[in-house]
Amino acid sequence: RRNAPSPSVLGHEMVGDIVATDTAHTVGDRVTWSMVWSCGTCENCLRGLNSKCDRLYKFGHAAITATSHFTGGFAQYCHLPAGTEIFKIPANIPDPVASIANCATATAAAALRKAAPIKDQTIVILGAGMLGLNACALARQLGAKEVFAIDTDPGRLALATQFGASLNPQPNSAHVVLDFTGNPDAMEQGLQYLRTGATFILAGAVFPSRPIQLPAEQIVRKCLRIEGVHNYSPNDLAAALYFLATTPYNFQSLIVGHYSLHQINEAFAFAQSHKPPRVAIYPNEKP
């Protein structure tokens, strides 16, 4: 529920086979690509903030123009402009799981990179949707001592325990708190879990909401670090693919609905009524 340019092709978690290319990649390669295209030459890119490029282009978010038609995932084809960071997908990652890499998993990887170090730390994750579940499992792979998940949905909490999380963290126990909810109440409550010298990463607030209230005295006295993460770098997508190729957790189980492209309205209806972590759309074949 947010504004976007139109007409456009929605869908930004994608995987595909190369059908034509003038790059070093090969026709037939199964690939995914960075949801975020950046120029590499503007001031933000040169400062290492490629995810906030002055010429930023995001697949699934861009308007169709006279020179750019195939811009999103709900289609049979997607055009990758020159400079797009493209990654070949390991053979053991199924298509639906590979699709989540270029948003959910890569964003979770970016948040954990910003929160480093993770090894031997106590991590509290606010929100156990697809981003939160990825973060739970990723934090475990990165050697976290303890990983806790918080959510208001009992079903999501049950899923979180299947992806490496424990429940009911203690106040003042976390070295890192990650917010994937974007909910002001959750973010305000998250402060209570931070121990002295901890880090609070905000990654879920990507839509307008009321301002949050954080007590400045606690931030100062506890020497807290608060940082926002939006989009990700290509290295985060590479880390996401490595993780999905090596994780013992069953991410395939999180993709509950499977629909062909001509059934997309049914897919949306199913997603709204059942609220699974993900629904898969198959552009060229019936699932």
C-alpha cells in the first residue's frame, strides 16, 4: 500500500534464464540480478552508498517508458540494462527460493552486515515475515550465540523457531536488534532489548507512518548505535545466494502458493486471504 509510478510491471523478486545477451554471460544461464541498479559514478556511489544512487533504478518499481518496457517480474521477459549486477544461481537452489534472494535474503544480509559483528552475539529480530526468517537463519550461519524473534502473529513465531530462532528475549540482553516490521510501536519497544553499546538496525520502515519516539537519554547513556538500511549492495546478493545454497533450513517450505502468470489475480487473492510468507508466479509454464 504505497505510491508507485504507472503503468509499470510489478514484481521485484525474480529469477530467469538468459535468452539474449551481449555480456560475458551465456544464453541459457539461470540467473538472478540486483533489484537495485546504480551508476557507480555519482557522489553517493563513490561514497559506497550504491543503494542510494542518484540515478537509482529498481526492477518492479519503475514506470514503463518509450525505451524501457520490461521492467518487472510479472512478465515473461525482463530487460537488464547495461551495468546490472547479474549472478548465476547455484544448481541446488530451486527457482522459487532463488527468487527471494534478490530482495528478502539480500536485504537481510545487508542488515546483518551493517550490524556486524554477529559471531557470539545475542540478536533480537523484530518481525518474522520473510525478511525476519531469513535474518534468523543467516544470523545462525554467521555464528550468533542466540537469536530471538518477536512478532504478534503466533503462526509466524512458530515458523521462526523452525529457522533458528528462540522466543521471549530478556530486556537489556541484545548486542543487536534488527527491525523488519516498519511498525512504530515495535521499533519503540525494540529499544528495551538493547544492552549498553548495542546496535539497532532499522530496515522495515519503507512506507510512511507516524514518527517514532526514542528516548535520547537512553541512547546517550547506553552508547547505542542506530542505523538505517535501505536496499543493498551487490555483495549482499552474492552473500544471499551463498547462504541459500548452503543453509540447512527449508526455504522451499515458505513458498506456499504456486500459480502461472495468467492466474495472477488468483495468486493475489490467495496471498491476501492466507498470508503465506511467499507465493510463486511462473511466467512461462503452469506450476
